[in-house]
Amino acid sequence: MELKLHRPICFFDLETTGTDICKDRIVEISILKVYPNGNKESRTWLVNPERPIPATTTAFHGITDEKVAGEPTFKDLSHQVYHMIKDSDLAGYNSDRFDIPLLAEELLRAGVDFDMKNRVSVDVQTIFHKKEERTLSAAYKFYCGKILENAHSAAADTNATYEILKSQLDRYEDLENDVKALAEFTSRKNNVDFAGYICRDKDDEEIFTFGKFKNVKVSEVLEKEPGYYGWFQSADFPLYTKKVLTAIKLRKLNNKLA
């Protein structure tokens, strides 16, 4: 079943130096852009992370320091990457918890003002786990009847993810062929930021999810503890989370001035 699209959707996959969203860097990115008319375009870039790739990570995806030594940095590629995804919804495999947060950090670090305000994301892994509980290779075999060659290469994983989602729509009649509906189905919690430090409560208001202000409204904390904002901005939190908190603070100030 082909996807019913009202705007383009970009399936993407990252290979990285590790799994720390704040500290690790991209070493390969592959994007498959699918348009509402069925047309597709794809790009894959090797990326110089400007730091050594741990041997344990190289053993996983096969990308060595030597392989990326002459490649552009992510900052060099950032505008090309953003130009490809800026008008699109996003999709991937475990993308909501890893690929999108890490991509957001890299873009913000490069000075590109990325956010998810006018787009949605579909995490194909979540559909799979809710329905079957398997890995990507098993998902590809289960849904598509194929063996995933070159697993853990960004291009192979990206194309497999796209094929799996189409097969999932064929298999599950209760899955609506609509990107927004799929995004709602794959959403794990009502996060405001990617990392889950800020989410929405039952009244749709932002609350902190950690520390001494866990479950306390962000607006109340900013009002009663003005120094907390400065501490948060200087602490080791993701750049996107800091951006979200700044937006909440500015909205609060604007409401006061209105």
C-alpha cells in the first residue's frame, strides 16, 4: 500500500559515534524523501564527526576514522540536510527517541533553527513493537519477506524502514493511511521536547518531568524560581530542550505585556 501524503515525508537514519544525544555526533546520514505524487529522492552523506569513533561503535556500523577523515563536517552539510527536510514530516526506526533528537542537536549546534512545530513524526519501530515486538531485521523479514542486507548501513536501514511502513499499512486495517494519524499512533508520551524533560499534563499545560520540580507547571517554576531558567540553560541539557524552555519563557513574558 502506498502512503497517502498531503506533504512530503522524509525517512532518515543516522549512524553516529555513540548513543548520547547531547555529546555524540553523526558519521553518516541517509534521507529518503517521498512526495505526495509518489516521486522519491534520496541522499546519503558520510560526515566527519571531528572526534575519534570508538572501536565498539565502528564494530557496529563499520565506519572508521579513516573513512570519514576527508568528509565534510555536519556544519558543512547542515544547510543541505535542512533544505531537504524543511517542508517535510519525518519518519524513521526508533527515530522519536534517538534520530530526531540527535539530528535536532546537530542542526542547532550548526546554527540552523530546527523545530517540530509544523511537522509530525512517524516512528515505524513503535508500530512494530505495538504490533509484533521485533528488531528491524526481523521486521523487514516479517513484513516484507526479505533478508535485510547491509544492516546498520544508513541507506539500507532507511529504505527498509520505508518498505516496512508500507507493508504495515497493508497488514493492519486499523492503521489509518495518514501521516498525522500514524504520528499519533507512534507517539509514546506527550513530550514537548524530544528528550522528555518537559511534557504536557492532562490540562495540556507544560510540566517538568524530573528533579525537584517534577510534575510542576513550567510557568509556575519560572515565576517562583526565576534563577532556575539560568541554571537550566547552563546545565548539560539538550539544546532543543533549552530552546523549548526559552520559547515558554518568552510566551509567558509576551502574555504579561499583552
